[in-house]
Amino acid sequence: MIETPYLLFLGDAPDGLAAKVAQGIKDWRPEYALGQFRMDGCKADMKLPDMTLEEAYAKGARTLVIGVANRGGVISEKWKQVLREALEVGFDLASGLHNLLRDEADLVSTAKANGRTLHDVRVPSVKYPIANGEKRTGKRCLAVGTDCSVGKMYTALAMDKEMRARGMKSSFRATGQTGILITGEGVPLDAVIADFMAGSIEWLTPDNDADHWDLIEGQGSLFHVSYSGVTMALVHGGQPDALILCHEPTRDHMRGLPGYKLPTLEALRDVALELAKVANPACKVVGISVNTQHMSEEEAKTYLAEVESRMGLPAVDPFRHGAGRLVDALAAI
Amino acid sequence: MIETPYLLFLGDAPDGLAAKVAQGIKDWRPEYALGQFRMDGCKADMKLPDMTLEEAYAKGARTLVIGVANRGGVISEKWKQVLREALEVGFDLASGLHNLLRDEADLVSTAKANGRTLHDVRVPSVKYPIANGEKRTGKRCLAVGTDCSVGKMYTALAMDKEMRARGMKSSFRATGQTGILITGEGVPLDAVIADFMAGSIEWLTPDNDADHWDLIEGQGSLFHVSYSGVTMALVHGGQPDALILCHEPTRDHMRGLPGYKLPTLEALRDVALELAKVANPACKVVGISVNTQHMSEEEAKTYLAEVESRMGLPAVDPFRHGAGRLVDALAAI
């Protein structure tokens, strides 16, 4: 578990897109985002107070989160000067970069000398069990997609936010690097050893109050041949009571797989539900989340109405229209 | 790749069952099984020549394979005396034990001093790619089960043997520890990092002659909540042209999961085929392999006839009746 609140390190980000992680934290956990730290030449801006390390620490920030992708897979010496100083000031560091903080000898020794922790969220830090399939108390909702990167994380975060606003009990359960950095905890599922995947999700979504919902971040797709095994482990380890189907209607092939068409929402519904019922016979498909970012408002409305009538389920773009109707559908279970 | 032929180390096996790995090698790759090495008190016997390390080496054996499970997860000092001596004589060591050879300092130093290799087949030794889903030449058959441990490995090995006997081109592709020790190579799929599972199976079953069949060892079950993600990766990474359904009809629940009923063969057929068609639209279910070990000959015959007529597919127990009809079904594709 990563200590909050955070100071968001934007480094020398060439643009706002490179700072996707920082943006996610600011959007979904603004209470964790105390301030931002920008180096010379930084082109990203989260509209947060710019702070020195000392200022942020004095205001209570405890972890410097690397909120920006690095270029060329190398943690530059410029960055490292800041990171070492942060450790000396008293910060832990948290990163989802491919190249690990723990592989940088100077960061390791500085962290050790100052009693600080390096969180590489790409690497599991827990010895997960093998899944036992036992029924757990509380309720769980899983977002499954027709493809990778169709908005599953966004959908779960938006539903969680709406549920909290309504005073419902809910937890977003992160299963990827960005989600873990946003919430400070979770399972980096794509880095878990095969035998323990489903068990890691059981561990992530334990017994809870009968009226508590886990909103589980989906990964991959049952129809994406590179990552379907990871998705399968979520469907069975997550033991969902409710599935949300996620879709991006303007793609002409699966992400990274030219020649592979996206499945229909009907095919996703049927396969995902059949498999989910193995772990939870009461599971239902309750709604559809469509990423309409590449459609005009009019196109989006028409498309959503068509899907809604065809599938007999609420179909919304939570980014455009809010997650309210998806939460209504959950609340009705 | 493990050097052959082998000397099979039976240690102080308390019974024949403990020497399952040695039995598998002797049954399926008798040409690799040059002899056996038994310690005082060994109750297992593969009916192979008993040899000293020096004798076996002189006859050409190059790897001492640990063909027996150890007790209590500890490699005993008694065993290690033999293993160290084997390294000094010139053998590599190969093991599928949970506790690794490489974690034993004395074995590591003796191997190093003698230029020998320690093969821990539970641990991947290859950096596998992420699956790209590209169509490969040659043909592939995957055994999928209603449950774990229903005879998928046996089925694939029996089909491979029959195909070789007929002069067909085939390769058994091992995906588990026993299979890897039997054939000397393969992917320890349950130990692969989630993101690379499907890619490891693409790597294992590369482009081949148009009339060559890979017989891929199945793992887990799409309906087994602990391991279904591993199975899913086989279905998509294996890109099978043909599926064989495997079943053990006398179980009252899924292995290790009290309360979970086995799916019907129809449910397995429908879900597995729908998912397999994502990677290979031409995939077909061609036959059914039933493990009838807990049925009388009469019961088995009646059951197989019933399944065959109900499913419209050849249904056989390859152990009792040979894999001939399953191979006929493959050959007819």
C-alpha cells in the first residue's frame, strides 16, 4: 500500500498525454493530489499547485508518484537528481515505469539510507494464493471489453465515484499499473505468475459487507488472443455478480492485431456470462459502457439508442453522460 | 532443451506412484530411458536395467532425471550425495520438483565446477514474446477438459504415438512439468508471467510443414476457476485446428473445488469452440477422450457409445482402446 497524499512528479513531460498517470490521479483521487513537481521544460500541467519537495512534504505529501512516462525507457540523470532528493526529504517513490526504480543502484542506496520505500507497481509484492473458488460475501462488478483499451478502467472508476456520491459502499479494485497508482493499491495482474492469477483477484476482492460493491478494473478481452487468459482469471477470480460490457465502436480491428475483428456485443455477452456463471451462477449482464470519443454527440446518441434497444440494457458513455444509469442498474440487482 | 538419453533417478521412492514422472518417460519415450538408479529402500521399479552412474554414462546417458517426488518438499542429503556424484561423473540434472535444484548451494557449485547444467523445469528459461495472433503454417490439435487431471496429457501423447506409428508428422508439445521431463523440452505454462502466456504457446508451436500436427498438452479447464486463465491462453496461443474434449465421468465435483460441478461435454464443446474460433475460424471439435479408469469394461463401453451417439463424435478411452479413432478424425480434417 502506497502512502498518501501524493506529490505528482511531471518531470520534463513533452506534453499532457505523457502525464496520463498524473491526470488519472487528479481526475479520480483529487484528495491524493496535493501538488505537482515540474522540471524545466515541462509541458504538462495538472492545474495543481507547483510545489518544491520541501513544501509538499511540509503540507503532508508522503509519496512522490512518477506521473509521467519516461522517454526511451531510461530514467535520466536529471530525473534521478530529483528522485534522490525526494528520498532525502522523506518521500517514498512510486512508479509504474517499465524500467524499475529498484534496478537503479543510487535510488536503492539513497532509499535505504533514509529508511524510505521504492514502490515499483509493475512487480507484484504479495505471494498470492491459488484461487479456491469459495463464495465470498459482498458484491462484485467486473467490466469486460470487446477489446483492450476500450474504457474498462474509466468505467469502473466512474461508477465507483457515482456510488460514493450516492452514499453507497464501493471500492474500485485496481488490476493495472495506472489504477494502482491512482488508488495506492491493487494487483498488477499482467505481471502475476499464471497459476496465481485468479487467486490474486480473490485476494483483491475479499469478503465484505453484504451491500458493498467492488468495482473491479477489467484487463484485456476474452476475444483478444494476446491477453485473454488474464481476462479469464478476472472473470473467475472476481466471481462477479454483475458484468458491464465495454466497447469502442469505431475500431476496425483488435488493438495490436490487424486482421482480428472485434466481436459483437452479443458475442461478448454470451461468452462472458456463460463463463462468469461457473464462479457465480447468479451473475447478470447489467449494462453497456460505450467509448464514443471518436463520434459526434449526434452519432453517439444514435448509436447508444440503437445498442440499448437491441440489447435491452442501459447503454451509456460514462465520460459524456455520467455513470448514473449503470449504477442504477447495479443498485437494482 | 534437456540432453538425452536419461538415467532415471528413483531415489528411495516409497511406491510406484511416487515415481510417476519416471513411469511417464518409460511409457512414452522408452528410447530416452536407458536405465534406472535406485537407492536403498526404493520400492519403485520401472523394469529398466539398474545402473551405476558410471555405467549409465558409459552407455551414453547424459542427464539424470529426478523421476520421483520428494517427501516434505526437501531434497534430502541422501539424494544430494547421489546428485553431486552424478554431476561429477558428467551428468546434467533435470527436475520438476517444487523446491529447485538451483536453490541448493552445493549442487550449484558442483555443477559449476564440472561445467554441468541444472534443469529446473518448473521455471521458464526463455523470455517469451507477447502473442501476435499471426496465422502459422502446419496444424495444431489441443486437448481441452471438463476438469483438471482428466487425461489431457495422456490423450495428446497417445495420439502423437499413434501418428508416428502411421508415419504421420507430429510433435507432442509439452506445457507442464511431467510433459517437459518426458520429452526434454516445452513450456512450464503455469509458471509463465500472465502477459506472456499465449505468446509462450505461439513460441512452442511455430510454423511447420503443412501436414505436420502439433499435439498440444492441455492444462486446467475453461471451467476450473483456479486455472481457467492458463487454459484460455492455450486456446488462443495454440491457434488449434482441432479440439479433443477430455472427460472423467465419475467425478462429483471439480478437482480441488467442492461445490463446483463439472460442465457437460456440450457446454465445454460450445464455449471452447467459440473461443478457439477467435484465433482460428476453421477450428473443429473432432473427438472425445474419456478417462474410464473407474468404470468396468462394460460400463465404459455403454458410456462411450452413449456419448458418441449423443455428441456425434468419436468417443474413446485411448488408454483402453487406443487413440486410433481420434487420429482418424484428425486425419480427416
